[in-house]
Amino acid sequence: MSTSPEEAGAGKYGLHVLVLVNDREDYALLAAEQLNASLDHCDVQVVFGLEGALQAADETCPEATNCLVPTIILSARLGHVDDNISQLSAHEQFANSGFVLLTDQRTHTDTWQAIHSGKLVSIIASPWTAPTLIEQVDASVDRWLLKWMPNAEITHALQADGVYDAPRGGDLLYGLDSPGEQMQQFLLQGIEKILGPRPRMIVPEGVDLTKQGESVDGVYLVLRGSVALHRSSQFGDVLLHHATSGPLIGLISLARQQRALFTSTTTTEAEIVRLSLEQLEFVLQQSPDTSANLAVVAIQALTQRLVRAEYLHIEKNELAEQLERERETLQKTLEELRATREQLVEKTKYAMLGELSAGIAHELNNPVAALQRASQQIGDDLDTILMATPELADAQGTLNRALNAPARSTSEERRLVRQVMKQTKGDRDMAKRLVAAELTDEIGIKALLKKDRSYRRRHPLRPEHSPMRVVEAAAHIGRSVKNSNVAARRIVDLVSSLKAYARPDSAPIGDIDVHENIEDTLRLTAHRLRSVKIERAYGDIPHIRCYPARLEQVWTNLLVNASEAIEAEDEKLAEQADPASTDAIILPARGHAKPMIRVETSQPDPAHIRVTVVDNGPGIAADNIEHIIEPHFTTKGGQVRYGLGMGMSITHSIVDDHDGVLTIESKPGRTAISVTLPIAGPEEGESDAEANPVP
């Protein structure tokens, strides 16, 4: 027995009806005798227990014919119905078989799984009548053939022989559509008069009695409990009826000769009676109390009313769902418009700020240039005056040394003081004054100290004009002139960088030195980077074609974000530290290392350059890396340094406009964000309106 229904075709078939009994005293043996005497197109086989059924399924049929088992009659005396049907259905031969339950029990709580799966096609109560039994089993075989083998030779042969007709039933059945209390009592009385007392099945919540789109071959009388009717549509699952579904389930589909229009599911524990199509037809045909004409008229009217109500309910729910979807779409569109408006306002404000910055930078050019020229002129004129007076030769030399002296570290300053102390006989204060006056050579120190002692002996009341004081004054003037020149040059550099940063890039510019571009940004962001050490690892890279101002914006975002991440981690650890605690000090992700940002440049291939900004901060959480470039995503919410969440989004957009690639690698103690740009530059075509986004 290994042939599946899908293999139907030409050839000879053997139809088998298995009758599973518990022992030789089982009442199901009587059913086997009655069926064997009446079903001439099926082989009725009695099997003892589930093991016998499984063994029979593995046996080879006589004469090498194909064996099919459309129906299995199961005795309730075998035990738990659901378990038995589940075990049998797991066998390949019985996977599509239908089950008829023979029972002498008044109530069953072990059939709900079989009902839910559709495996239980009928229930026959003991004692039964032979015609009822034969009619039911014959019909179940017929329906199985029509479902699984509609085009098979055996199906056509049985139809030609008139073994069964489809559909079967009287006029009353196909006009029936009344779930009211009166019809329930009428049907119960008529059924039990013909079939005897019907078993009541107790099923839990969530059992499907009928399923939308599947054929219906029986009805359920709901004696207790609630059943909901729902239907799947393009708008989802629509609930049609709950407590008002009535006591008859499946009758509408039978009356209208179609598949189930709805799925009916128990919503509470329910007590039900199942009637197969044939059982119901048999009762209606045999009952003398049924007035077919009156019933058809009344039930047809109720059918039309109920069907109209159901469709109206469906339309109402579908319309409500559609309106809700449209409302949500409109709400989403409105929110997007508001967000777009806010971004436009921000862009307008920053565009104006950029214009003002460019104007201010232009206006600063003249006074800064004048300050720089004046500072240089003061130094030159002082040098001329001092050179004209031989007595001030020491002051003139000190002025020039102060103007040209390189910056010294604190350790270098201490070393020079110790060296000069040898000439001042251990006088540390005098040694510090001499080092500050840029006088460290032995001959010069001896000559100056000799002149200073001689002057003080001759003019004890005018120490402020002593050679030492004059030399110190010349050193102060030299340092002041030097500082003025340095400050003026820095302002000039900042103004130049600010003008470059603020100018709009309407088109890519060629021959741009990326190192200078980065240095401009470092000058402008120096006040934001004071707490970290900046390291440069510049490689030998060619000039590129790009939007310079927008690239400076990229470096600004990366540098400031790295600095703020380090500062935020330090502040958090400082807040958590308890001065009274004896626990070990909590270190930042970088350990004992000082805060550091490293800017690296390289040329990974002949067509591209790469700029990488590396910091030793806390890193970016793994969950945030994929969101870091999304608009309005920020990790600074609730902090003083609150962010709009646009910096990295704009950075990614600028890199993308350059046909470049932005990559992020992060772990605690090291975050590296790399920007790879084509040397040939981006393709032109971006509008001027988008040329200068600002975070």
C-alpha cells in the first residue's frame, strides 16, 4: 500500500475500507459485516489495533494492483481518538485518508484535533441503522475520489455505474439557512428521531469547524459556547460575527453549494453535534414532520438576509481598514513634510551663516594685514634705534635673539637655568632672568653682570636703568613683537581657512592638496581639540579634484565627533568615581594612554586616496554603527553638547557626492573612520542649492 492519490491514472485500482476494532467483542465488527455485504466496489478489511493497521499498510496487495484507502472506520474503544488518528495519519499510506468514528459514548473531548485538521469526516453513534452506516461510508469514499482522483479511471467508472451521484440531497438542504433556536430544536428532534441520540463533542477554544475556501461536507450544531466567523481578505483577517453566528455552522455553504465562505472558530469551550451531509439528507428524507415547501421558502429568505448582512459587514470592515491605511499614509506624509521644512529652515540658517562668515573674513583681511605690517615695522624700527646707540648694543642683541628664538619646552628651560647658575654663583633668580633675556653664553653673561655691577655702584639710586633691566626690557619687547607677528599670521591663516570653508562649491576644483585642506580644518577646530593630542601620519598622496569646502566639512565632523566622544567618556567616568571608594580606579577604554586623534593619509590604489581619522575613545556601540549615518540619529541626546543627528548623515552624503566610500570600524579604545576618494574627482551635475550642507 504505497500508491498516493496524485499518481491516479490508467490501470486497475483496489479500494480498501479499513475497520479498526479493539477486540472480537467490539461493536465495530457488526459495521464491517454490514459494509462487506453492501459495498461491492470496496474491499472491507477488519484490523485489530493500530499495529495491525500499520502492518496492513506495509503489505503488498494481491495481483500487483494499486491499493487505496479512502476511509478508515475507527472504533472509539481503541482509546484516545485524536492520538489514534494522528498516529495513523503519520503513515504515508493513510496521510490523505478520511476517518469515520464509531462510538457508543455520549460525550467526546478527544476529537478536537481531528476536527481542527479536517481528518474526521463523520461520527456514527451506536446503535446505528445499516442504511445510515452504508450511506455514510459510501459517501465518504465518493468524496475522497472526487477530491484526490477526479480524472482517474476508477472515478469515471464508478460514476458511469451509478454508484454515487454528486451532489446528493433534497431541496430542503439547499434552501436551509436558519441558525435560530427554533431550527436548532427542529433539527435535533428530527435527527435523533431517525439516527438516535447524537454524541455531544466538547471542544476547546480555537478549533476551526470550517475553513475558508475548503469544501464543506457537514454541519455543526452548537449546543453551548460561541463560534466566531472571520474571513481573510486583501486587508487582513476580518471578524464578521462572534456570539451572533448562530447554532448552525457550515449550513450556508451547503445551502449555496460552494466551498466555505468563512472560517468558523470556537472562541469558548463549545458543545457541538456533527452531522455529515449524508446524515442530514437522510434525516430530511425520512422525516414525515418536515414540510419541504414551507421550509424552503422560509430558509431561502433567511439565507439571502444573512448573506447580505455578511457582505455588508465585510465591505464595512474593508472600507474602514482602507480609510485607516490612507489616514496613516497621510499622517506619515505630513510628518515627512514637517521634517523637510525643518531641514530647509536649518539649511537656510546655515547658508546665511556661511555667507556672513565669508563677509566677516573678508572684512578682517585689511585690519589684520595692517596689524601684521605694524608689528613687523615696530621690530625693524626698534632694531634701527638700538643699533644707532652703542651703549644699547646688548639690548639690540637681546631684541634680535628674542625675535628669532624658537619655542622651548619646560624641561629645556630648566636645563638652561641650571647651566646659567654656574655663572651666577648659584643665584637661581638671576639665572632665570638671564635665560628669559635669551642670554645663555658664558662670555655674554660675564660681560653683562660686570656692566650691571659697575652701573649700580655709580648710580645706586637709579637701578631701573641698569644694563640688566635694559636687556630684560629689550627681551620683553622682542617677545611681544614676536607674539604679535605670530598672532597676526594665525589670524591671517584662520581667515584664509574660514573663507575656504565658507565659500560655496558650485563645481569640483582640481589640483587640491588634501593635506592643506585638512590643516585648514585643524586650525578652525583647534579650540574644540585642545583636550586631545593630534597626530599626523601623512603619506605621499597626489592632489585631487573635489569640492574643497565640503571636504573640510567632512573633516570637521569626524574630528569634532572623535573629540566629543573622548570628552563624554572622561566626564562619565568622573561622575561615577567615588572619592571615598577604595575600589580600583575605572579607566577609560584607552587605558592609561592620553587622549589622541590620529589623521592618516594614504593611496590604496592608483585611482584613489584615503583619509582615516582614528581616535582612542570609547568606540561606537555595535547596534549604533549601522544607524550612525541615518538622518537625525544622535548619541548626544540629553547632553549639553546636544546634536541634531545630521553630522554623519551629511558626511556620508558628501562622500557619496564625491563618488567615494565611507567605512567605520570601531571597538572600545579604537574607532577608525576612513574616507576613500577618487583622484579624478566626482562627476559634475549636482545643483548649487545642495553644494554646501552644514551639520
